[in-house]
Amino acid sequence: MSKEPFEQFALPNEVRAFVEQSVSQARSAFDGIAQAANRAVAQWQGQAEAARAGASEIAHKSMAYAEQNMEATFEFAQKLMNAKDPTEVLKLQSEYLKHQMQTLSTQAQALGQSAAKIVMDSGKPKS
């Protein structure tokens, strides 16, 4: 019996070199996969952050537009209460509807542009 207890498990040099090379290649492959996964997660997080920020912007704009529209409605109601005859009521109503349609069109366009910006920004890779 030899003095080395694991001598019976000793690998020939060629086998040892092959195993070491295989382990090294496996480590390199794993490192590459891990780096790719980390890049993918970082990109996804950037896209999610861009979408969250954009959604927050749209929510704030929507609230501001709702406040503007309610203020215009209250002003219209105040003018109606001071109208002197049905002709003035119809004139006020026509002016209000025309103004609100223009305002709503502008607001919808702005919200659409914000939504398009979210889509474009979320598709951009983050560096």
C-alpha cells in the first residue's frame, strides 16, 4: 500500500488536463450566460422604469386636464345662471361646446404623443 491515501485515484496527466480544460470552458460558458442574463435584466428594468415614468406623466396630465375641464364647466354654469334669455343660453352653450371640443382634441393629442413617447422610450436600450 502506498503512503498517499488517494494515490489509487490519481488521474493520468492527459485526463487531468482534459478535465481542467473542460471545467475552464464550462466556467467561461457560464460567465458568458450570466453576463448576458444580467444585461437582459438591466435592459428590462430600464424599459419598465421608462414605462412607469411615462404612465405617471400621463396620469398627472390626465388629472390636470380633468381639473381644467371641470373649471371650464363651472365657468359655463356660472355664465348660464346670468343669461338673460334663451338666445343667450344657446350662444353660451355653442361657445362652450366649441371651446371644449377644441380643448379635448388638443388634450387627446397630447396624451397620444405622451403614450407614443412611452412606447419609443421603452424600446430604447439603456446604456
